[in-house]
Amino acid sequence: MKTDAVPGRPPWMLLLPALIGLAFLVLPLVGLLVRAPWSTLGTRLAQPQVLDALRLSLLSATLATCLCVLFGVPLAWTLARVRFPGVRLVRALVTVPLVLPPVVGGVALLLVLGRRGLVGGWLDATFGITFPFTTAGVVLAETFVAMPFLVISVEGALRAADLRYEEAAATLGAGRWTIFRRVTLPLVAPGVAAGAVLCWARALGEFGATITFAGNFPGRTQTMPLAVYLALETDPQAAIVLSLVLLAVSVIVLAALRDRWVSTT
């Protein structure tokens, strides 16, 4: 039978480092809350540069999440359902942005989608489309770093789904697209939702790839993390306010995903 806790007094050799680790994680957040300019919080949030950064961050994170869902769900389905040579290599490549330094990701995007990049040069010469240092570049940078979260979440949900429902639908004459749309997708909908929330949160907090690929132009590419970085040098109080907004978003994300991370007895 599963128990919630080990009976008896916990050994200090474990409890002491646990408390130190907890303090290390919590105290910086407490410091942020203590030093926040609560009396002028509303005024600072209403400043044009703060609103522009907030608006751009919400818009770009939402668009990036839509792209992650559009391309990430089929990619996760392919990795979970299709057997082909090199599937392990493809799965490893998909997860590379999780461990790749974001700045390196931004450089890689420049080499591919920049005006002299492998694909960007052709897009610029043929259609006049450029992505670096534009709002679209922000969305692409955030999509690059966030999509692995969706793919991992959805692939895990697909592997855990009961295949008997899909097999039953196939025996009744349903095609593969109908099975995916009417059976598979509803089964993994919680995994898609959880991955989308993680994507959105990751995109909202993206810094390195964004500043490298899209720059830091107010009103066009300056998201909240970039505004925090700039405000630290000119207006630390504004940096704290923006950090509080990001902290609030993180708490909301954790609360939304709590049921997926906490098992019930």
C-alpha cells in the first residue's frame, strides 16, 4: 500500500541539506517580494514601456505556442507511433534545444534564417521576407526553445494511451486521420494542454535566443525578459516590477499543472 510519508523522525543528515536547498530556492523569491515597490506598483505597470513589453511578450508567447502545437503534436505522434530508422536520433535532436544554451540557439537561427543564412537568404531574395530583428523573429526564437516541451509531453501521453481504443476504431472502418482526430487526440488532450502551458511559460521567459536573433528594440522585439535586463541598468524598480509579473505567471503555470505532477492516493 502506498504511503504519503516515511514514519519516524527524519535524520538530520537529510533534513538539514533539504532545508538549505529549500532556503536557496525560496529566499531569492522572498527578496523579490520584499523589495518590490508595492506603493507604486500600479503606476509602474501602467508605464508605456512596461505595457509594450508585456503586450509583446503575451502576443509572441501565444503565437509561439500555436506554432508549437501545430507542428509539435504531429511530430510527437510520429515519434510515438511510427517506426523508422534513426528514430532515436530524431528524438535526441528534438530535445537538443532543452540543453542547448539559448544564445547558441539564436546564433543557429541567424545562420539559417538570417539574410545571409541557408534559408533566410533565399527568402529575402525571392519573397523579400526577413525574420531577424523583427517581431516574427521573436516568435520563431521562442518557438525553437519551447517546442521540445510540447513534444515530450505529448509523446509521453501517446505512449501511455490505451491502443485498444484506436484498434477498435480501426476495426469499425475508421481511417487513420479520423482515428487521430476522433480518438487519439481526445485521449491525449491533457498532455497537449500541459505541453502547451509549458510552451507558453517557456516562451514568455525566453531571453538568450530572442536577444541574439531578434535584438532588443522597444515596441518591436523587446519582451519582458529583455526589458528586465535593460531596466537593471537604468531603472531597477521597473526591473523588479517586470520580474514580479513573470513570477506571477510562473506561479499560475505551476498551479495549472499541479494535478499532473501530484499523484493522489
